Amino acid sequence: MHLRRPWGKPHRSWKVALTAFATTTLVGSSAVPALAAPPPGAGIDRSFEVAVVSTRADLVSGGDALVRIEVPRNVPPHQVRVHLDGRNLSSQFRPVGDGRTLLGLVDELPLGENTLQIRANGNGNGRPTAELTLVNHPAQGPVLSGPHIPLVCTASGSPWNLGPVDENCHVAAPRVTYQYRTTAGSFAALPDGPLPGNLATTTTIEGRTVPYIVRVERGTINRAVYEIALLHEPGTPVPDPWTGTEGWNERLVYTFGGACGIGYTQATSTGGVMDHGLLSRGYAVASSTFNVFANNCNDVTSAETALMVKEHFIETYGVPAFTMGWGGSAGTMQQLLISNAYPGIIDGVIGQIGYPDERSTTVSGHECRFISQAASAAGLSTAQHTAVTGFASPNTCFGYQFFDGVDWPANCPGHVPAAQRYHPVTNPTGLRCAMADFISNVYGVDPATGFGRPIIPDTVGVQYGLQTLESGTITPEQFVRLNEGIGGLDVQGNRTPQRTSADVDAIKVAYETGRINQFDGGLRWTPIIETRGYTDPSGDFHDRFRSWTMRERIVAANGNADNHISITAAPGTAANTASTLALEQMEAWLTARTALAAARPELDEVALTRLSRPAGLADGCIAADGDRIVEALTLDPAAQCNQLFPFHRNPRVVAGGPTTSAVLKCQLAPLDRAAYGVSFTDEQWQRLQAVFPGGVCDWSRPGVGQVPLADTWIRWSAEPAVRPVLPVTTTVQARCIAGRGYLVVQVRNHHDAPVDITLESAYGQRSFAGVAAGGNAFQQFATRVTAVPTGSATVRVTGSLDGQAVTTAQIRGYPAVDCAGP
């Protein structure tokens, strides 16, 4: 064992500096002579500096916090007294570093606000005192994400087997197991007794050679299962906040997993902690099930969980010099979203084949589906279809269509019990498995329907295939037919022939809270190294263009990309080389940044990152033969890297949209026949006007609701909102009358006052004003078809309830009916 190096300061965003309250007495004349000699002791620090180093003081969780006290020179450290709401905790603080810094675990914190008091016990005037408020939250959360959602517990079963769970899916205590690395290069369970003969050794980045044995801790935090792994030999002391071990290099890597799923589950996988490339170098590795987007496609709860797991790590093992993120695909996406909206959880982003955020990426899945469903009727060949999507291969758009299922409310994963799943006809009050509902704490709830407010897809005004029309790849008739067939998606996840608009208020929330990542928060300074194995020609949807969208958003927000490095590589060995390079260079970058922050405290975060970037670290690419080309990221097709690894586009860019791909809903401009470089017949132009009655996208203007990030560290209320609801009953039925289909909608008003009622369906709309108490609104819509497909109707009721204007909406589904049948 070795003593931990002198204690480093935590990330600046977590530091709480407290000025001491000192009493001074002025003696003699109130007129101070010019050039008067300074009093004895002037310039000596006479105040305590107190900081929570395990988390933010207002976001403590689980009942304890690691606190550091820097003691001024006029106070002997042994005379410092620490009390928590009257309880003496002085004995829990021990000296570290130069002996004038005290470190202690403040435990048994009640929920809510707690006052930590620091004073000097001794004689003399001017003895400093300080106070710090600690706000404690439950170990099961929430800390910042708002009301809990339903969850299927998995911690008691395979693969975790952590024992019985409580109502929050939490187990009584974490469990520790050991793995070792064999000389054959694999991990195996460490047996009891003497160390096995095939035990390998490893040398950490600090040059210490140790037995390659990994301590793995598993438990539950924030209703997720977490894992922490680090090198440690059983029988020797485990590292703690005061002392270290030979195996841990005092750095933490936090891993994030990919994909995107509407989870409602505690899940069975984390971002992975048994990573040879990380553990062999001495890094501690942590992750949780909520940090895998396949389990939990919610970056707010991912951030919250990482915050809480890291807090537990620090309180148990000690403060790391810095924390690096690690993960590919949506694992990169999480790192970027968290670093921008909740800076300080991770200090550097190491990503592979990633995306800037989830919503502006998922919209490509919707658009691929809309285009694919319209392409045949438009008479597009495979080559034309692919050109309209912008991708390198037709398979890319097929792959992107796996994304859009997260916006279908009835598309629940298998672990959600069938009886609990939403269905518009058989279970209209069931659990809705759509992104808008899954993250309704953030986007908000439609006060009328009680459903989450969707921010995608919005197809209004988007001219799909516009660039291919202008280039002559498709004809004017194909362009018109394609756009006639695009349609939209309703709140039930059903395709509609009409184009649909997303919720504008929710879109604004998405931008101002950081769900659409504009790189204008913590990503103004967080170091980013993202690598990409190039697979565009194979149809992989981890297309290289996403690296450019990151770059362009960074430059748009900050005027430069000093903190962003992008390296593209041939798949296979070259891509692995790029990932290793990213790890080594991020280590060097953050090590230099930490040292610079200590030496130059006057520098701001942006300057620290720019000045500490390693010499020679630059954009570029790695060819299949291992040759590395250093070259700035650019869209210029003549660039060497772009010759090797060409960029492609996506459907919205081919529709004329910006290459940032950051606009969810465009502002509109009138159709201008002269603006097209092609000629439309009068009949084609009339049809195009029918498709775009309000105009077409004006991509030169910001998107609707596109605003800057309002702030970092935004939190949502822990209490769910209560919606007032007007008492009405709605019935919807598809019927056959004389061989034709009709949709019958009836609404009864059970309120004690009149209400206004609007009925909306795919077959028409009807409004009724002043429907009396006990009265009905009734409408029979003619469908003009013999076979009515499954669908839904929306009823909006407006009235007064307890003196408050209220609108209540009900969406009722109905089964299909075939009027041509026997």
C-alpha cells in the first residue's frame, strides 16, 4: 500500500468555497494614513474552505457525503470541530496531503437540508467559522430527474443474483466478487485458497506491476444495478478516500452502452466493467444498467445515475484525479448529452461511432420509413431511392428504421407484462411505450390527453428529395409523387396520410434543456476525442456524417472546435488503433489539464482545455495499412481522408436542411415556382401546393422553438403534476351501414355545467358549443370505404372546473370492420 498523493481539488463546478466570518476590531483614528504598514499576519489565509468532493452539495444521495476542509494557517488542524445539526463528527475527519487538509465522511444524513458547521476550538480573536448546507436525496432517487416511472426489477435474478429487492428494486447491500486474468488471456472467477498458477500480472500506467486480480462490486443505486471494477488483491486493504493501493492508478473510467429502448426495466447489462484495455492500465471502471440506452433511452436518468454511482465510488474508494467517459454509438451520445447538460460528471469524452443526440438522430428513422413507403408509388428506382435518403447504401435507411419504434406507444418490450401495456382499444389507460411518455418528465404532458408531448417527427414543409430533383436524379413528377406519399405519425404511432406537426412547446423544451445537443453548455470546454470505424458502404447506420454534425454544432456554438478531435479509420485493426490512441491521448490531455488548473487557477474552463491539449493531437484518419493522415475535418471531397472515407448525407439534408441536422421543425416560406431549377406542369404545381398549403421549409432561419440551452444542471420536480379532468364519457365505433363504413363518435357530458366539445378523426371534424350538463355530442362520419382499418378518434372537451379553464382530451381507439364481408 502507498499513501495517496496530495489531495487534488474536485471539478470546479462541484466546489463550494465558504468565506469565514471573522471579527475584527479597529483601534485608533478612523483615518488610515497613506502607505500605512500592513497589520501583522496580513495576506495569511484566515478562512476555512469547505467542499463536498463526492458530488454537489445540493445533490447528495444515500445519506452520506465526502467533505474536504482546508484549514487556514491561524488554526491548528487538531482544533477543528465539525458538527452536523448538533452531532459531533470531528473524529471522522482525518488529515491528508500537507496535513492542513481534512477529509471526512459525513454520514447518517436525514433526507432534505442538513447544516454542516465548522469551527476552531481554541482561544484568540478572529477564529473562523463556516457552514455548508447538504441536501440529501434517497438512494433510490430521484435527485434531479423527476417522478419515477414503473420498473420491472431484475437485481434478484440472473445475471445479478443480488438477493431480495424492495419496492424500489433495491437490494440490502452490494456484493463483491473477484475475477482474475489468466496467462491465456481470459477472465475467470478467482478460486478460494492459494492464488492460481496461471494468474497473469499487469503493469499500470504508473509503472507498478501487480497481480491481475479484479475486485467487482455490484449493488443498486437509483433503482439501477451498478458495477465497479478495479485491480485489488484479496487480503490486502481496499483503497479508501485516505489511502490508495498499488493497482489503482487513481483515475476512473465510466462506461456507457448503446442502442435505444423504452426500458421500464432494471435490466441485465451495464456499459461493461471487465474491460482488459482499461483494467490492465490500472483504471477503475464503473457503469450501471441505466447507462445503457438499450435499457433506458433517457439521458437525464443516465446522467443522474452516473452522478450517484460516481458519488458512491468516491465515498468508498476516493476521489479520482479525473473521470473519462467511454462508449460507442449511443454510448457516445450519452457522454455528449451528459457533458453538455450536466458538466463535471465526466471530464473527457472518448466515443466511437457516435451521434450528437437521440431525437435528431431518430428522426432519420422516421424519414427513412416515410420515404420507403412512398418510393414505390413515386416510381423510384433503388438508386433514386438511395439518393433521396442521402446514404451510401439502401441498407442504411433500412437500419435506421429500427430507431423509430421508440415512438410507437403500443410497441412495448417483452418484459412489460401484456396486461399493463397500452392499447388504444383494449387498454387505453395502459403503460405507453413511446419516447414522449417515457421522458414526459422532461418534454411535459399534454394537459388535454395526459400523453407525453412528442417532439418528432414533424414533416410539415419538408421537401424530401429536393436536392435530387435539382440535380436531375429524379423527375418533377417523381418529386411530387414522393412528397404526396410522405404523410406523418399521430400520437398513437399510426401512419397518417396527412403530414403531422410535433408539439412546439415540447420542441422548445428539448432545446432549452439540452435534449437536442447544441454543444453550448459543458461541451464548450469538455475534451472530446471521437473515433469512427468507417462502414458507410456496408449500410451500417453509424454513418460518418454524424462526426461532421458534431463538428458543425460545436463551431456554431463556440466559434471553434479546439476541444473536439475526430479520427476516422478503416474497420478492423485501424479502428482499434484509433480507439487506443484516443484513450492514451485523453489520459495525457486530462493529466495536463488537471496540472494546469492547479498551477493557473485564474484560467477559465475553455482556456484550460485549449492550453492543455497535447501537441500533435489533431483530426485525421487511419488507412487500412495503418498509415495515419493528419488533416482537419472538412466536407471538401478533395481532402485526403474524404477520398478514403467519403461523407454521405441524410434525408433531411437532401431535403435542403442544414448539415448540422439540428432543426426538428422548420419555419415556412411560401412556395415559389421560380425558385426551382426545373419546370412543373400546372397540374403538378397544383398538387405540390396541396402537399404544402402553408409553405415549404425556409432552412435559412432557425428552427421553430430552436433556442439556446437555458442552463446546465436543470432539475425536474420530484412530485408528479395533478391534472384536472372534466368528467365525460366517450365511445367510438366503426360500423357498417348499407355496405359502407362509418365512424360513430358519442360524448356524454357528466359535468354540472355546459362544455364545448370537438370531435376529430381521420374522416372529418365536428365541433359542438355549449353541450349541456347530461347532454350528448354525436357524430356519424362517412368513411367512403368498405373496409375501415383500426384507428382512433380524439375528443377535446373545454369547460370550467373549480373556477379554472380546463381542456380534457380523450383518444379512443376502435377495431377494424370490413363491410364487404359476409
